[in-house]
Amino acid sequence: MNMIESKIKVKLSKDLRKKYGIKSFPIATGDIVSVRKGPKKDEGGKVLRVNHVKRKILIDGITIAKADNKHKEFLVDPSMMEITKIDTSLKGRLDKLKERAANRDIVIEEEPVEETKEEAVDAGELTETTEAEEVTEAAPEKEEEKDDYKQD
């Protein structure tokens, strides 16, 4: 049985259920989850890895302490967690959410994706400035403030 038979589906939080109109969705690396049951209850974080063979999920920040004070990764069962934020940057996930929501007559608004400064510069929206230019631009403003204090 080397093939992955199915994707691992995880329950959605109440907010996401209202937003998308679905109860569960396949989990992927990058999703934010919180543990609702078991020894790691009320902990959560970003999904680092999904193990389809063992049907377990590795979450950032959830480890177990060993006797020699080393920490070992702790794999969590998907039935013990819920997705609190879906990573829609992965190809096809947003389309799948829209498709499943459309079946229930729910319209999904796209969340604005925050651009990094480098992406904005590449798109021509920002101009690159060096730190020296920023300092020289800020310096005259400080001198004007000093002049205002002397006049009063």
C-alpha cells in the first residue's frame, strides 16, 4: 500500500465554517491549526509536514520532551485538531474553496495578499531607496523642528 489513498481532511473552525460553508477541508503545509483534544490541547501553530502514511500531522512548536532533555517532534492526529487559517497561496486551494462554497450559494471574497517590499519594487510600485537617502530626507525635517522651538 504505497499509494496515498486519500487526502487527510481536518475540521474547520467555526469562523471558517461560516465563511466557506463547509465543515472540513484537506490539510496542507502552511495551514494554521489548533489542537482541540489530547495531551497538547489548546496548543497550535503552522503545519510543517503532513505524513499521509501514518495519517499524522507535524505542527511547528509542538514537541515532546525526552528523558535526556532533548525535544522530539510530536505528530498529532487530525481528528484532534481544527484548521483556524487556510493557506490559500498554494495552487488550486482557493479555487477548490470557491467551488465548494458555490455549491452552497456562498460568495467568497479574495483576501488581499500582502506583498513584500521586493515584490512591490519589481512591480514598479515602489522605488528603491538606500538607507543614506532615507537619512538625508529625514534630517532637514529635524532641523526645521529645531528652528520652530527657537522662534517661540
